[in-house]
Amino acid sequence: MLKIERAIDPQTGERFCCIFNSETCFPVEPIQRYLNYCRKRQLAFNTVNTYACRLLEFWQWLKYKSLDWQEVGLNELADFVNWYLLGGEVEVISEDIREIISKRSPRTVNLAITALQGFYEFHTVEGRVDEKHFTKLAYGFGKRGGFLRGIVKTSPSKRKRIKIKEPKIFPGCLTDEEVTQLADACYTYRDRLIVMLLRETGIRRGELLGLHLVDVADFDSRGRIRIVRRNNNPNGATAKGTEREIPILHNRDAVKETFHAYLLEEYPSEAEKLGHGMLFVNLEGQYIGKPMSSARLNSLFYQLEERTGIKAYPHLFRHTFATRMLQSGYLDQYVQQLLGHKSIATTKDIYSHVIDEMSLNTYLEGEEKE
């Protein structure tokens, strides 16, 4: 039986994952090599943890099918995807009823495929998997775009061979009135600051909970906060995106006022004694002064929903921020930088509805002028 253990490096304080066989008490070497590689690349702990979970399930499937991981072919990979999509309960199913009884979302399945392709690509480079076999297994080919198009006619570009189609579902946005209601329903300056920062910066929950006091040290003079990736935060918060500075472009004075009130009137002396230097901490109870956890953040938004009737969560503020920036005329490349997306394609894909609507409006305005 395989198990995942999550531990903390005593020297660095960083969290890491280990998958081992409970019968032999030894790590599963191929998986562990890849997870160690991901850790050295400084991937976010939650990302590595997700890869570990998906690879563990893949290993269980290999054992169930009596397959060697180095001999998996395209058909076997397709079988695994089908098995995984259906929750590991149905072996063969027709396309007509696949969607009805699917146990996992296409996005979840595609994350598993991404983990597998990264795993096999790593072992291909390491020489444990034949390169030709891996290329056939993982990728098809297309033609390169961009500046190479028309110059190098046969330049191949890698494209995932197996991928489940994901329906595009945009969760919507909060209105300015709803954000104001949520902020006004907060009982503490800390909670109000959380709502305001989420709205004015679009940062992820891990980036919010991972903020240190030093990251907001320049806020008064420059109106900016810094997003820094750390893997040793005591509350486990990790910044997923790129390290960056984010300016508060709107409502800066109101954010400053709330920020000062929180630090001067609410920030507990217990937090200073603990010495973790984190911005958002518990304000009362037995854990006073300790860094705020993800569960506590969820609890805050449950309470705000009860008080206002508005269902909100950190990522909804992110969509609200990005949509407002794009609608205000900011370039999508600039919005990409603020959001911390590694690729502009990610920004354009998620917010295509906004960009398409703006392009249409620009076209119609031009038609009217003519």
C-alpha cells in the first residue's frame, strides 16, 4: 500500500512530500526523484502535493493493471485517463454516457495528465525512459507560431496528445456595491483590510496569507505591496505566481487608513513575541498572534455571507480585479504581470470574454464613426 507523508525540512523549514510503500517502508524511487526535482525547481508546495497525489493514484492503477511504469504506451495512458475520469470504478464506457457518470471534472483529469507528462519528461531527460517512446506517449505535433511562422516551415511544437475538453465557465464578478457591503460587514480592521487588498490587487489566497510585514514596508511611501514566494511560512501559505510588486491603483488612501488602524489598534503583541513577522494573524483566542490559516479565511467569508447574503471567496475578487482592469483599458500584458501569470495565454484564455467584448465594442465604435 502506498502512502503520502508530508514533512518539514528541519534545516530550511520547507515542507515536502514523500510517497513510500507502507509494506517495505521505502520511498517509491521514480516518484520521489521527480518530486525532489520539483522541489528544487521551487514549485509551490501545493503544486508538488497535487502532483504527488496524482502520481500515487497512477501507481495504484499500474499495480491494479500489473503494468511497469516504463512500458506504458498511448493506449494504457488513455485507459488510465478513462479510469481516472470515472473515479476508478468503471473500466470501459461509451462516449454517450461518459459525461453523465463522470466522477471527476475535466480540469482535475487534465491536472493528472500534466503531472504524468512532467513525470515522464523528467525521466526521459534522466535516461530512464526512451525519448521516442515518451514523445509518442505525451505529445502530438503542430507548427510553431509567432516569429518562426513562415520562416521554419517544419518546426515542430509540442502539443498534449491526450487532454479532456474543459468547458469554459467564468464564475462572474462582484459589483462595487457588493464589495462595499462586504467591507462594511467586517467587524475588525484586519478583515476589512483583507477584503480591500483582495479587491485592489487580485492576489491569490496563498499570496494574501503569505504576506509578511516586510512585504508592505514600502506601502506608505510607494503604495505597493511585494509578493514573495516562501516555502517555510508557519501557516503553510505559498505564493503560486511570480514574485512581483503590485501597486494599489484605486482607493489607496482608504486602504492606507485601514492598514494603519489594523497595525496600531489590533495587531497583537503576541505576534511580535512569536517573531514570525507575518501580516495577517489571529486576533483572539488560544491562537492569538499566530498566522491566519486558510481555514480561518474561509470562515471569515462564511460569516460575511451570513451577514450580507453575498457569496464571495478570494478567487472571485481576483476575477473582479482583472475584469475591472481590462475594462478600464489596461493592456492585457500589464494585467498578466499584476496577476502573476507566467504566460499571457493564461490571462487571455481566462478573460477572453472581456477581451472579446472590448474588441467588439472598439470595432463597433469605429463603424459608427465611419
